[in-house]
Amino acid sequence: MYRAIEITRADIWDAALLSLPNPHVLQCWAWGELKAQTGWTARRLLWVAEGEATASPPPVSPRAAAAVLTRRLSPRLPVAVAYVPKGPLLDWSEAGLVEAVLAGLEEEARRSQAIFIKLDPDLRADAPVGKEVMKVLARRGWLPSAEQIQFRNTLVSDLTLDESALLAAMKPKWRYNIRLAERRGVSVRPGTVGDLPVFYGMYVETGQRDGFLVRPYSYYRAVWERFLRDGLAHLLLAEVDGHPVAGLMLFRFGPTAWYFYGASTGQARELMPNHALQWAAMRWAKAAGCTRYDWWGAPDTLDEHDPMWGVYRFKAGFGGEFVVGIGAWDFPARRGLYRVYRVVMPRALALARRRHRQLSGT
């Protein structure tokens, strides 16, 4: 049997996450704190074995963890939504533990008066454990979500390989482009907090070119500064003749580095600065002790007509494995309101996208 306890100290929480399988940066303490600026509040729950003493933190052996983000939809009405980003974290092959954690999250949704609670753990849909978890979720009344907050699928590179093996796994053209960038004077250097305005400027240009929404600088500055300061992020800039032409931001937590943000200008693209950046990022992550490089995002289906196909081809050229996830699942704690929400929210998102295209001229 298991019971849930709330954790209110950052050091205890992050240490507990790092003791569990596949710790994710979106479950760490800092991410929950940053989401507060957009109206979310975080409640952090650890599951321990019944009877385990927890009077003196940290718990001896946490068995599962879930940082639950909750946001009120109205200041006047008791209506909220809840989300466990890239969690919960646990050994999903332990059937009794899975049942206890899901029951706890369902109760948390009711306690917080949420319409639903969403989860999207890093589980492979094509693996036996992932298939079994989807059966358990469906049996308990969870539904595949129409609203995927994070990418369902991704690519992952195995950083336990040595550098020669990593290069050998790439497509020949990608190896050639890495060498080409070096021969033609592309240099890659670590960035600092002082480089964030330049990086943001390139990110805005990338968003305008590729048609994705870019938030105000104040939002990214809060995230990037905090994560750089806490050692959870690493900024790299590619330069030609001393001028930045591209950059990327890695997030790192435990054994994994994630390629979260990429930016480039229209300058010197023929010199392949993005290939040089990614190779430098993989080498940095490996040297930092990471065993996985998560490319963070791939198409739902491998179809050349998918809007992400070009991005996927670029990432796949570096030799990462295509990973199909189980995606997001919702537990509708208030079924009537959930049915209404599923109709209203897609329309609201479509309206927001139209407004963005009108403002950006795309």
C-alpha cells in the first residue's frame, strides 16, 4: 500500500525526482515556480510505502512523484483545470503503484474542483508497459486528450555511444555539413544571461519565418535566466566573424538533455551553423554526464505533408531514434463541464491562432 505526502521544499523535491525512473525537467521545482507567472499553482506529491517514516525529510525511498499544476478558469467560479506535465514519475511496470498514483491524481482533481486532470508521461506507445498503461487508464475512465500540450512523439539520441559512433549514426550529408561549418569559419560558444536579448531576437525572427507563436521577452527571460542560473539550461551560439547567426537552448535534468529552443537568422545559412550547433550541443550534453539527447518534438505520423516534416528530417539526420509516445490523457472529474470544455477550447485556440496570423502577417 502507498500514501501520498505533499513536499514543500525544493531540495527535497528535486532529489526525490532524481531517484525515480526517467526524471523530467517539466516536473522539477523550478518549472512549477515559473508557471506561476501564467496563473498556475503547483502542488507536489510524493508516494511512499505505507508505514514508512517521513517525520525527518527527505523520505527514505519515494516510489512516485507528481507535480500537479492547477489553474483557475475564473476568479469568481470554483472551476479549474489540472495538469501533470510529463508525469507522473514512477516505475510503470508496478501495477499496484500505478493504481495508487492514478487514484491519488483523480482525488486531487476532485479536491481542487478541476474539470479534468491531464497527464502525459514519457511512455512508449509501442512498448508492452506503455500498452498496458493505456489499458489501465481507459479502464479507470481516463480519455485520450484532444489537447496535446507537449509533443506526443520525439526523437532520442543515445549519448552512451562514443563520439565516433554518434557521427557514424548520422546521415552522410549531416556529417559533411558539420565538417563544412567548421572549415568555413562557424564557431560555437557557450552563451550567458547577457546573450539572452540577442538569442530572443533570433527566436522572434525564427517564429515569424516558421509561423509559430512567440511570447513576450519577459516570459522567456524569466525562464531562461532561472534555468541558466540553476544549472538546468545551457545556451549555445553559433557565430560567423564574431556575429551570432544561430543559437539553441538545452534544458538538462538528471540523465537527459532536451533541445527546447532553437533560433536562427537568415544570414550564413549556407555555412550550416545549425548543424554545428547541434553537434556541439550533443557533445556538451555527453560531457555533462547525460545519457539521452531528446530532440523534443516529431510529427504525429511520419508523413511528408505534416507541418513538422522539415523539422523532423533535420533532427532525424543526426541519427536519433523515432519514439512514439502514449500522448496526453484526461480524467474528467466533472464530466458535464468536460464535454463543454472540449467543444469551447478548440474554438478558442483556433481564434487565437487566426489572430496571431493576422498580427504576424503570415
